[in-house]
Amino acid sequence: MITSFQMRAARALLGIDQKTLADLAGVSLPTIQRMEASTGNVRGVVETLTRVVEAFDRAGVELIGEQVRSDSGGRGVRLKQPGPPRRVGA
């Protein structure tokens, strides 16, 4: 699961806008806008959610789930390694 807060935080870490995330994930801009406008866990087509999560992973952002070990607990995001985001199929 990913939350809208995690999506916005991950984009901020990467310094990208919604359009760039849409391009990286291979989904439409309105889809990203709807996902980020939701509250709590993002809902949608599993394939679309997977594409967004994989795009963040390729770009170097790790999404931290609620039950995943983290010193402070709770959900979050963190950079795995600094680096530029890569587009789908690149």
C-alpha cells in the first residue's frame, strides 16, 4: 500500500512534478492527480499502483510501509541512493 502523503513526499525527495511521475510510471497525469488527491491509502487499479511504486523504486526512493522496520515507526519514504529519475523503458 502507498498513501497520498508518501507519493507527495517521494516526489519532493526526487524534485519532480506530477507530470514527470506520470511519465516515469507510464500512467496519465489525471491518474497521478487523483491518486495524490485521495486521503489515506491510495486506491486504484493494482497494475497502476504497481507502476507508480516501481517508478519510485527505479528513481531511488524506498517506500516504507506501516509494518516495515523503521527506527521511528510509521510510514515514510527515503532515498536509497542519490540519482536522477529514469523514465519507463529507459
